[in-house]
Amino acid sequence: MCGGGGGGGSTPKVTPTPVAPPIVAPIEADTSSQGAADTERKRRQAASGRSDTILTRGMGVQDAAQTGGKKLLGE
């Protein structure tokens, strides 16, 4: 069986953990600048809607695909 070994050595000293600095309350911004920021955020969100990504109608694209043709790599 395992004895665990190692007779009565000395235990290491424990160093105390450093104390964190006190938390300072954030500074309140002007309500006018917050309102302008909210307005700008809403404007950008509305401008990036899904309608910009839909480029076809319900039937899809009926034309042939416009590809550049076959090329060898490096030509």
C-alpha cells in the first residue's frame, strides 16, 4: 500500500492577497450626448436592414450566371 511518505517537513508561509482598489462610480454623461448617440445607433441599425441583402425576387435569378470563364491559376 502507499504510505504517502515524506515525514514532518515545514509548511510554506502563505502571503496575503493584495487588496483591489475601490470601485469608482462611472461619470454620468450629458443626456443630450446620450440621446444623440442613441439616435445615431438607431439610424445605423435601420440602415443595415435585411432589405439591402436581398437582391432577387421570389423566383430567383432566371438569367445565366455571368462568370469569367475557365482560367488556369496564374494566367
